[in-house]
Amino acid sequence: MDPTLKRRIMLEHYEHPINRGLIEDDTYIKINTNNESCIDNLDIMYKIENGRISDIRFDGEACVISISATSIMIKNLIGKTKEQIMEILENYENMIDQREYDEHILGELNVYHDIYQQPNRKKCALLPFESLKKILEKM
Amino acid sequence: MHREDFPILKQELIYLDNSATTLKPQKVIDAVVDYYTKYTANAHRGDYDNSLKVDMMYEEVRTKVKDFIHGNDEREIIFTSGTTDSLNRIVFGYMKYFLKPGDEVLITKAEHASNILPWLELEKEIGIKVKYIPLENHLVTLKNVENNITDKTKVISLAHITNVLGDIRPITEIGKLCRDCHILFVVDGAQSVPHIKIDVNEMNIDFLAFSAHKMLGPTGVGVLYGRLGLLENMKPTCFGGGMNATFTSTGEVEYKSLPSRLEAGTPNIAGVIGMGAAIDYLMDIGMENITKQERNLKAYFLEKAKEVPNLVIYNKEMEGSLIAFNIDGIFSQDTAVYLNHYHICVRAGNHCAKILKEDLLVKNTCRISFYFYNTEKEIDQVIEVLKKSKEIFQIVL
């Protein structure tokens, strides 16, 4: 991917993240994601309806990679079923860990395709997806 | 100053994370390697030359440590694995048996996790009360300490210099207050012993904890200092070889006297000998000279920092040799990754002082921490990089 385009996508999501700000609503499941290796700290809330994730919101303090990855994840996952989400998750993790993956289903998440070059930031790119795994258990 | 003594500095490296750990001079490296290549043996055991040499070298370091912190007696110096270990032994080897339910321990929210979590555990275990001295503009003042002492206060436990803001506490004055009020005074010296002269008697310190690796020595070794009368009543938290005099199958046990009683198992011999070499090295330079050089570096940085308008510094007025800062609007970790691109090593985060944010209202900062081998030229380079921080996302993404 073109580095300039990649950077522009990440920065757009960092500066104007989708659904930033939590709301008071008991129908959401709220999960704190605390990156054990560093200092990112995000709260992410999910709403599940009729077997699909119908809404995701988040807030917190984190680095440019974690914030942008959270925003892109939200954009990609709203409206998806458990099976669709599992497929995205599997391919995303494969990409981050340099295994075979299908780029066609990852959309803008492809911007992190070479994050392996900065091993200390892999955890940042995976951070929002850690909470997603806990949600999948509940779907 | 003395950069040629540090082999790691031959590479392109601006190392500004000295509060985390320090670089090692050749003399320390040689001392460790010599033990492994020329006279490896266990301590306190054999009757052969190398073992006797190890005993001598190991015990000599105890004297060096005693002199370095101006103690009175070698038996007051216990080798541990580091500050965390030392503080845990103070809490679980002494305070656990000395304190009674309801007794109060005063600390602050700016302490390192190692000077908070053991106390919180002991609070759960035996019902002591951990109380926080309120900070005044992030600082501990004598008056504030005084105001928070009650007749139940039995211990005050404070870092001499904090690792987030680098403020130096009025240890001598608090020490005197503690002595007058019959309160035990525990000092976390991890960030002070490497940088300023310590005198445990003048400062009225009852227990002192510090680490070798933050003062040019090896990792995995540190010191627990305790006044003799206190250490004599400290229970070992670890039992086994080297610390028992006799024992029988029926459970009759007699432990050795100090300091062996509190040093079970084969010690970190190479580490202790390396620490001895580090102390020799620091004494040769002179602690006053080290303190002076660091103050000059900090003052120089603050002056140069005026050229960087979007630099927010949180601890300008603190005396210690560290700078807590952020680039306005940039997450601290992104700044650290950006600086790393220019081989500049700084720390981002909450620096193991996770509850300080309740007071500081800033969750994460970048931290530059100097040691005497840093230079004005390095600071110039850092300032140049910080000036270009508009490019940060071109660099880190």
C-alpha cells in the first residue's frame, strides 16, 4: 500500500475517530482494554442485537496506532455477524503475525500490513481486537 | 563527562532513560567478567584460594556500600535483588511483626509501585491503615507530613527522589521529625542514591532501599540498609542455605547472625562484585560532581526548551535530574517512538506511579532522565528533533 495513503487513512481515523465517546446505556457490554506492554487504555462498548454487532463506541487515551485501529475496527464491524467477525479477526491476526491472509476482507485494516516491522507496536494494532474476542464469547 | 569509559556509547545512541537503568562503565563490566573468567567459586564455603578470594571480594563490597551511604556497621548492609526486593523485605520481614491492626503507615500517591503495593498487601493481611500524605503542588512538605501524623502513625515510607517528577523530598527534616515522634522512617533511595550524597545517620534513615543497576552496576542486585537494632529483629523472608547455623529433623533451628541470616541461598556474587566496582567508580568521580553536572544539564535543557513552543514541561522547578514532558496534543508513546527514530531513548508512560495521575491530572508523560555522562550536545540534538515534531506522523507511521 502507498505509504502516503496509508498514513492519511490512519491519521484521519486518529484525528476524527468513529464513535468516540461513551454513552450511558445498559444494553451495551463495556470492556476495558489495557495494553499490558505499554500504556494504552481504552474503554470499548458493544451492543449486540439479533446475532449482529449493531453498535460499538469507545473512549480513552492511546497512541495513534491503537486509536486508529479502534476506529477502523468499528467502521468494519458494525452490522456484522459472529461468523463474519471471526473471519475478519482471523485474517487480521494472520496479517499482523505475517501469516497468509486474505486482504480483500480487511478493508482499511490493511493499513497495518507492515506493522510487524515495529514489533513494539503490534500490540497497539491488536489492542481493540482483544476486547472483541471477549464479545465473541458472548455472541 | 567520562563518556569514554562506557563502551555502549561508541554506537549512535542518546541515552536519556537513566531513571530506568544506567549504562555500564568498562570497569564494572570487567569486574563481573573477571569473576566469571578468573576466580569463579561460591561464597562462604570452600577452603581453596578462589573461594577465599570470593569471600574477600564479596565482603569488601559490604564495606564499600556502608561507606558510600555513611553507615556505621557492615552488619547493617544486606544484599538483595534490588529496591523492590528490599522494600518487600522491610514490609514482610519486619513491619508484619512490628505493626498492629490500626497502626498507620504514611506514604504518598507519587510513590513507585514498590513502595505502595507491599503496604496495601500488608493492610489486607494484618489490618494496618495506609494513609496518603496530601501533596502540595505535587510536593511533600515537612509541614504536610507533620499535619498528617497521628498517635497511630508508626511508619513513614517515602521515595527520596520521585521517579515521575524528580522532586527531592526534605528527607533530613522528615527523618528528624520521625525520630522525635518515634516513627520508623523508610526511604526508597532508588532514584537518589545514584545521584546525590546519602548519609543515613545525618538523615535519620531507619531503612533504606536501592538498586545497583541505576548506579552503573549490574541488574539483579541491590541493598537493604537497616539500623542494627531493627535488622536484628527482622525475620528472614527466605530460608535455606547460607543462613542457618544448625537444624535438626525435629525442627530445632538456629539461624546465623547478621548479615548472613538475611541472605539465604547463593547470592548474586558477580552482581555484588560489579556493584562494588560501580561504587568505586562513582566515589572516584565524586557524588557532588555528579549532582552538579546533572543540575547543569537540566538547567541547559530548560533554557533550550524555550525554543520549542509546543513542549509542555511538568516539573521545571523540581531539583532532580529528570524532565517530565509532552509534546502538546501528542500521546507520550508516539513521542517516544518518534525520538527512537533518532536513537534517542526516553521513557513514555506512567512510570510505575499509577495513582499519581489522580493528583497530577495528566495520565502519561515522556520522561528524560540524565546521568553525568550525558552532554549539552546531546540535548541540542534532542531539541532539534523536538522542534521538527510536526513531522512526527510521517516518521512514526
